[in-house]
Amino acid sequence: MSTSTSQLPRRTFLAGVAGLGAVGALAACSSGSEAPSSSGGGSTPGQLQGTINGLFMKQAGYSEQHIRQMAAAFKKANPGVTVNMEFVAYEALHDKIVAAAAAGTYDLVFIDVIWPAELASKGLIADISDRIPANWSTDILPGALNSAVYQKKFYGIPWLLDTKYFYFNKAMLSKAGIEPSSVTTWDGVAAAAKTLKSKGIVKYPLMWSWSQAEAVICDWAALTASFGGKLFDDSGQPAFTSGGAVQALEFMRRTLVDGLTNPSSTQSLEDDVVKVVSAGDAAMGLNWTYMFAAANDPKQSKVAGDVVITEVPNGGAGRMSVNGSSALSITATTKNPDAAWAFAKFVSSQKIQEKYVSDSLPIWKASYDSPSVIKSAPEVVPVAKEQLANMVNRPQVVNYNAISQKLQVAVQKALLGEVDPKQAMTTAAGDVEQILKQ
Amino acid sequence: MSLEHSASQREAGGNATRQPASRRETGRRPVTRRHRRDAHAPWWQHLLALLVVIVFLAPFAWLAIASITPAGALLDRPLRWWPKTLDLSRWSAIATGGAATPAGGFRQAMINSTIVALGTVALSLTVAVLGGYALSRLRFRGHRMVLLGFLSTYMMPPIAIVIPLYLILVQFGLLDSKIGLILVYSSFITPFVLWTLTGFFDTLPRELDEAATVDGAGRLRILVQVLLPLCRPGIFSAVLFASLLCWDEFLYALIFTSSSSSKTIPVAVAEFSGKFSTDFGLVSAGGLLAALPPVIVALIFQRHIAAGLAAGAVKG
Amino acid sequence: MTVGSSAVSTTPPGRRHRRRNGRAALLFLAPAGLVVFGLVAWPIIRTGWLSFHRVISPLPTVPTESVGLRNFSTALTDPALISAAGRTLYFTLVSTAAELTFGIALGVLMAQRLRFRWLLRAAVLLPWALPTVVNAAMWRYMLNADYGPVNALLTQVGLIDGYRSWLGTPLSALHMIIIADVWKNTSIAAFFVLAGLTVIPRDLIEAAEVDGAGTIRRFFAITLPLLRPVIAVVLVLRTIEAFKVFDIVFVMTRGGPADGTQTVALYAYITAFSNQSFGYGSAVALLIVLVVLVLAMIYIRLLTSSSGPEDR
């Protein structure tokens, strides 16, 4: 690691923080406009030059508006660097990275925790292990730090630390006379849902993201962990044909059969869960951190103030969830890796992350004890502190996408009652073993 | 003599603009007079037509209403069919939003689509006019094979060539650019335009060429000065179908474009409906806007649809 | 095989004349040939090459290996592909049949002497001009299980007793996509039929009218048989388009739920771009080409042999 690369970002980083105050005022106007003259705030212009094109996700995590504010702050500290940003839905993100790879369209791409193995092994993203500061391994929470690690090498800058939480509408629960403490286990959730339904408070108390997409795997993985199961064993072979994985699936299926889960769940994504809960048409659901802010925002939600965030209920093995972190990767084709690195490091810095804590929780351990962070998200931080320590990873394998697709179909077939859950998993295990051999 | 006969018959199928009208003038007038009582179709046919109009217009009507209904009201159960308060914010955002906003990005995609459509139509029309002339006027070995070769490329499923095409565009630095898209689109628009125009050239009597040749005009001059003005309906219909095909194309644009400076409207709509699934009204406004240009073009050029169809066009 | 038996055949020109024509034809056709074959023929050859290789990255830096016919043998025994093929076939048959039936009815209706006929024609024009992706996004919203207007309308008029998850189960989702496709593409079939009707000699129909044949009988005895060539063209064209279906599925369901709407073109796309199996994806795509080519042969035969209304 050369000194110049390690020092330069630090300086720009500090300069950026100094400029932050002005950013808030900037937020209102479109961020495509020029940053104010760099003379203010006493910032030293960075020596970095050029343009970087970034591909980001529009969905959970930091909002587009806030990411643009971060970019404006970065631009202020580094007037020589122009940052262009594209935002696409999660569902379009992976294929866009692949399709744009050979053209070298992007310098920096947002990647999900399940992609590093694939993208790194196929040469699409760059190994940046040399750039990673030593203190990161102690200062960053492991769930985030490992979000872009493949074969012990770093392929991305940890950025979003996320996991699925359990949300419930406290007004609906109290109307039905249900104690919040009873929805801390899945049995309790099922019982509460039955009560809510029988009292006519809501037709379908539960809403999930069980569409044929990665979302259904996330829900299932979280439930599997809380039921004490594993999707894959330590040697990377399928372990979902018995135990907690099948129990979780049977639980999911049962809520559909009993009319507790909204049948539209099998065509829904995370945004649909936010929408249905926000409209007061569901009482409970699993979702990422961003739902807390969205469902409690009076502008978007009819039940603002009623939606409570808690840990995933216990299925017998603890209140476990799934790691849904993501990172920013520098593409293998970039011509400006230094600027891309500086930008990624800037937006993942503790100061920036703490500023936008209401969108997404910081990756930095220290933030969780910082009074200002706790103050800005008093409901979320204590819950997150627990949940982030109790989450499982989906397998880090090269052909994850192909495996996930097989599992999505198998899980959906079981949910829709086309195949018995156990049978569906046995069939899927055969397919997955085939793919793993390739 | 036989030539003229075949030409005029072909025109009946090929040129719906003038021909059916004149046919109506000459052939039907006495009949209409005879059947004055039922000059109009029976009532049940009118009822059927009304039903069809409702089925086709209702979804558009709802999109229009949804686009001016507050987001919260769209989540009401039971759904109200007319909002209590109007919300014009989405339209004003689309009209005035900055380039970085979603609405502004949408505007940019409309501009991109327009440029790509115009470029594609211009390029494919130019090469197809030349090619169509050759196929219609010049006898040469393999004539039929060439015609069929062109036609079969038109049928080629995009998925079959998208991967290597992608690699080719990379090689020439045309990925994620409007020019790249124009070239790719021309590859499947040209065969269609060629086919249409060959059909139209065939309807023009060869005596025209011969007369011009006697006057000493070269082939290119005959084509431009004599033939082209006469097959204006064919060109209109080719332009109509070609521009709609461009506006509609999705798979190539999805894979070949990613930045907002080249992304076309179908890609924007597909992303849009994924990104803003939380506001149905915004999706509705975007959908309506994306549909506007092709609908207007289709309404203006609707007289030329039949001509295009007779020449073997299809869009779908 | 050699000579162009084109619609307009004149006296056979002399051999020397033809050779001179050949050179000019080459010149005139070169630009079109360059644009079309350069961007289709070469890629399809490349697709052929890819289909015999294992290509796992879009970047040329990642090595490829030759695998012979393995991609094809895998494809022909791939249960996911086989079921996608069956589904695509079902989609093709049902949507084409529906579009044709409604299209004929609508085309005939448009040809009637209706008051406000312009309104009917304009209304039929709209779905045709609507971009496929917009159509798909629109129907996805219309059919939304929780807030879609279709559920709202059907419950409010009492046709269903509660909101349905139209896109939530495989069979239902497939049929919803068919409905969305038929809603849009019936128009083009109707315009074809209308174009065909304008060249049916009116005397024939009026003669039957004088004979006292009813509307229905007149339609089946005279109109329909005369429309046969047009119908054949619509049938083959719609079949080809339906078999290639991608956009509408991609936007409405992405192949779900439980692969219930997965079609062959979507499968090829996912294989190539989501799973980065470019070689295998190419093999699947070539199999699609094979089917489309067979259909295209039929279509071209229809167009050039007995076809065109004018040659009757």
C-alpha cells in the first residue's frame, strides 16, 4: 500500500466533512448543479481528477436524494472529480453490471452481499485488498466488512449494513388486545395473526416479499435461521432438506393456508410490503431497515407512528435474521480507480453514515454507542445492535444466482401448495448439487 | 397491358389511401342508393362497437385519472373512481423536474427515443430505397434469395444475436450510445422497409423508367426524381411502422444502454415501474407520456396502416 | 431456384444484360446488405461459435473453453427449458388463436357502415401504438392484487367476492399475461383483416345480400373464405411474435411465480445475463432461432407463392 493512496483519501475525507454543513442547504436544489465555490469552508481542493460513473440501487438503504447530497459533499472537497450516478431497482442491478462490464460504463458499482464470488471470479470487479486500511477490520462490524470478501480478498468497500427486521402495527395489535411481547416468537405471531383476522381488524395480518426473486430467499433464510436450520452446511453443501429450513417453509406455507398471509405475497417485493403495511392493510411483516422510516412517514403512510421495528421472532433457535449488506465495488475496467476509491471511502465514512442514519445504519461499531446516532434513530439503533449481531449469511459461491433461482422456484412451489415442502427441497437439493459441481 | 393490370390490382391491396375511396365512389354508389334503408349497420353492431371502444379506452382513462389522484387515495379500499382532490404534482414534476430527478430522467429518455427513432428511420429508409429499387427493377441472379435473406433477418429473435452484438458494440466503442442503437435498430428495420418499398416500386409501371431512360437519365436520377415521388404512400407507411418499431424495442435497449444519455423510453418505463412501485400515479403518468408520441404518430398516419400491412409488415 | 419468379415478371432479359444489371444491383444493395448482414449474419455466426463453448464472463480477459455439443445436449434435457418450451407453446397457441378470432370479428366490425366509425378505428389504434413495455407495466398495475383497479371494479360490481392475487399463482399469472397480450395485439390482426376486406369485391357480398343470405351466413360463406390468405399471414406472423415473447413477461412477472410464466426467450436471457452462462444461453437462443426459421419459411411461402391479395 503506497502512502500516497492511503493519505490522499483521508485528506479529502476530512475536507468533505468540513463542507458538510453547506450540504444540507444544498439539498433542496437539484444536485446536478455545480457545487458552491470551493473557497468556503476552508477545504483544500483534492488533487484527484476526472469523472467517475457510479451505478447505485434505488430501493432500500440510502435514498437517491441523500446519495446525491453525499456526492455533492464529495464534489466540494474534490472539485476535480465529477461523479455521475445512475440509480436502478435492485431487480435490474445485477444484469446491468454484467451488461455494462465490457463497455466499462461504470467505475463504481453497488453490489449485493451475494455477488462478490460471482463478479470477482469472472473478473468484473477489482481486488482492492491493498487499499483497505488496517483499522477497518476492528472498527467495522463484521457483517458489513465481509460483504465483499471473496477468497479472503476485498472486492468492495463496505457501505450498507442491513438485515431483515420484524415490523408490526402497534395500534392494530392493541385494538385486538395483543401484547407486543407475544409477537417475539413465530408461534406468537401466528396466534396474533389469527386473533387479528378473527376480530376483523385486518383481513390478511401478514405481508411478505415472496415473489420469485432474491427477496423470498431472504425471508426464508431469516426464518430458517430462527428455526435453527441452515441452508448450506459448513462444506457448502445443501442442508435445506431437513430441520429448520423445512420447518420454516412449512410455517410459511401454513400462514398462507390459514389465510393469515396476504396471498399477493407470492407476487410481491419489499416495496409492496412497505406499501401494504403503510396503507393499513397488513399488521405485520419482515423487511429491511428502510421500512421503518417509510412506513412511519406521514407523507407516504396512513399508519405513520404505529409501525414498530423489532427483531425477527424466535422460531426456537433465537431471534435470527439474514445478512443483507452491500458494498461499493470498483470495476475491473475503470480508468480512474483512485477517484472511485476516494468516493466510495468518502460515502462509507463514519461521519457521512452517521449523518444519514435514518436511511441506513452505520457500518462502524463506534456509531452504535454514539449518543447523537442513538438520538437520531432511538427506536432503530437498540434493535439493530441486537439483530446485527445475530444474522446469517447466504452462501458465497460463484454460481449463487443459478442456485438461488432453483431455490426460489422450489420455495414458491411449496408455498403455492404445488409440492410438499420436504419434497420440494429434496428436488431442489439435487439441482443445486449439479450446479455446485459445474 | 398485362403489366398495367397487375400493377393496378396490386395497388388495390397496397394503397388503401386512395383506392378504396375511389372504389367506393364508382362501385358502391348505386348499391347504397338501393339500400338506403340500411345505410347504417344494425343497432347490435353499434353496441358491439361501443363495447370495443370501452374495453380499449378504459385502461387509458384510468391511467389518466390515476395520474392526477393523490398517492394515498390510490391505496383506498374501496377504490374511488374519481379523486376528491386533484394532485397535479406528478405532471408538473415531469414538466419541470431537473435532469437528475426521476421525472427529468424520463424526459431525457423520451428525447433519446426520438433521436434513435429518427436516426434509424433516416438510415434504413436511405439504404432501403436503393435496395428496394434494385430488387424491383433489376433482374439478377439470386434475386429471390436476396429478398428472402433480408426478410428472414427481420424474423430473427433478438435474443439470438444480442450477446455477440453486444461484444461487437464494445469493440467499436458503441455500447451505451445512441449511434450504436441506431445501427442495431437499422439492422431489423431495414429489411422491413426494403420489403415494403420493393412492393411499392413494383406497382409503378416500368414505362416510367423507360421514358426517363430515353431522356438520358441515369438509374439514380430515375429513382430519385421519377419513382420516389410516386411512392410517397409507401414511404409514409414504412416510416410509420419503422418509427413505432423503434419506440417499442426493448431487449436491445435494455442490454446495450445504461446511462441516462442513451437509455430509451421502454427501458425507462421498465425501470420506472420497478423503482416507483410505491406511487402508482407516477407510473401511470409515465406510461401515458411514453405512449403519447407513438399514439399521435399512429393517429396522424393511420391512413397508411393498411398499405404497410399489405406489404407484409407487422408490429407487435 | 435461381430465377426470381417475382410478382412482376416481364420478358426474360438477355444474359449479358443480366450481368450488367447484376453489377448495378450489387451497388444498390450494398448499403442495405452492409447494415443488415453486418449486424445480423456476423453475430449469428458468433452465437454459433459461443454455443460450442463455455463462456462465463462478458470480458474477453476470462478464458473460454470448447465443449463441443455439450450445451445443446444439456439444453435438450434441461427440465427448466423443456417446461419453458411447453409453456411458450401454450402461450403462443392460446394468444394467437384469441387474437385471430377477436381480430377477425373486430376487422369485420370496423368495415361496417357504423356511425362514429372514426371513433372505433381510433380506439383500436391505441393498443396497437402502445409500446409493449408500457402495456405490460399498465397491466401489472391493473392486476395488482391489493390496489389494482381490476380487483376494485370486479368486487364493486359483485363479480368476485374478494380481491384476487391475479399474478400470484402460476396458471393465473400466465393467463393474465395472455390477456394483456391479446388486449394489445388483437388490433393488428383486426387491421390486417380490414385491409383484406377492402379488396373483396363488394359485388360478391351484395349478390349474396340480394339472394337473401343473412349476415352470419354471408360471413361464413363468402367473407371468411376470401379472407383466408390474410388470415394465414396473421396466423404465422403472430405465431412467430408470440414464440419470441420476452418484454411483456419480463415486465409483468419476470417468469414467476414458481417459473409459471417462464418463456424460452426469457430463459435464454436469464441464463446469459443473470447466470453469466453465455455459451449455454447462446445454445438455447439458437434453438429458438430454429423454431422461428421454420415458422418464417411458412410465412415467406405464404407471402411469395399464393399470397398477396393482389395475386388472387
